[in-house]
Amino acid sequence: MSDSRQRPGCLRWAVMLLIALMLTTGALVWFFLDTIKSGALWLRDLTGHLTHQQITETFRQSVTEIISTNGDTLEVAMMQTDETLTKVDMKTAFNDLLNLGTTVSEIRAPVVYRYHVRLSDPWQVSVDHGVCTVRAPALRPSLPPAIRTEGMEKKSEAGWLRFNAAENLAALEKGLTPTLEKRAGDAAHLHLIRESARKSVAEFVKNWLLKSSAQRAEPIRTISVIFPDEAKNTTPPPATLQVQ
């Protein structure tokens, strides 16, 4: 009788032990799989970080090599436009009661403007999910601008009591180059060449990426270029160039 009473108890303990063993095994398997998943995510993030770092450092090294062999400037845009400069000289007497005449001189000429970025200025190149963002140096005019003298037109007319048409024109011509240098760097001229310059910088980076081993780590689909005066823009940069 005692043996028949003990058997159900032993069986119950055996079942409980089996269940505990199964739960423990399941917990260990879940922990092992979770550890593998976490490790894979960590490796993926680490690889991406190393890719970004590698691209940035390799780009800086390549630019340094370019500076040492081909100079410090990368020409990115060229524009030809007709410029008009005018100098007005008016003379009066008796507290402006008597107008002695006005001399007006004018020079019109085709002018070629060229723009560049300095390779030695700070560059930032980063890659995220196939998008390469390039924070390029500031656009700079290459000075002095080229004046196409063969297309230059000059005229100067003196007022009825003025005899300084030649002198006024000479003064205007003397200040021609400094005036054009100021115009080359103003916001209006920079706006006209900005998109051409953006594409040139993107092509420069693209050619480097295609030759660089860093490109193999993370395929790049598009390149976006941002200049320093656009850094405060909150909208995402447009895709300047499609790589693939």
C-alpha cells in the first residue's frame, strides 16, 4: 500500500522537474538569441560608424595630396555677363540755385567671372543610408575678373558748362577693376553661379568616391552639397547628383 501511495507523488515531482528544465532551457535559448541579435546590431552600427569615419579621413588625406601637387583651389563655376559702370558728376553754384551741368560717363564691357573653393578650407563629408552630404567651403571669386576689352564700349558727355568729359571717363576707367571685384563677390553674382558650383563640387566628390575604397563599404546613391551660407537652412538639402 505504501508503494502505490508514493508513485503519484514521485510522478508529480518528475513532471515538475521536467517543466522547470524546459523553462530554463527556453530562457537560455531566448537569452542566447537575444545576445546574438544585439551583437549583430552593434556590429552593424559600428560598421556604419567606421564607414563614415573612414570616408571623412580618406577624403581629407586625398585632398591634402591634391593640394601638394595641383594647388589649393578647385574652380567650380564660370560666368560671362555684360557689366555697365556709370559715373555722374554734377556741379552747382549759389547753394544749388544754379546748375552748371552734369557730366555722365559710362563703360560697358563683357566680363568673365570665375569662382572656386579652397581645398585647404574645412570640408565635411558624411554618408547616411546611401546619401552623401558634403559641407563644402565657401564660394570665392577668382580675382581679378577678366574684362573682354574687345567688346568694351565707352562714352562720356559733359554738361553745358562742364569740360571734364575725358577726366570723368578716366576716373571711371581707373576704378573699373576694383568695382568689378566687389561685384564678383556680392550676393547677386554668387546666386547666379551657385547651382553650377554645387554640381561641380558634387562631381569632384563623386569622382573621388568612385576611386576610393571607402565607396565599397556603403553604396552611395546621391550626393548633396551645402555651402556655409546655407548651413542655417532647416530644409533637407536637395539631391545635387545621382551616383547610381
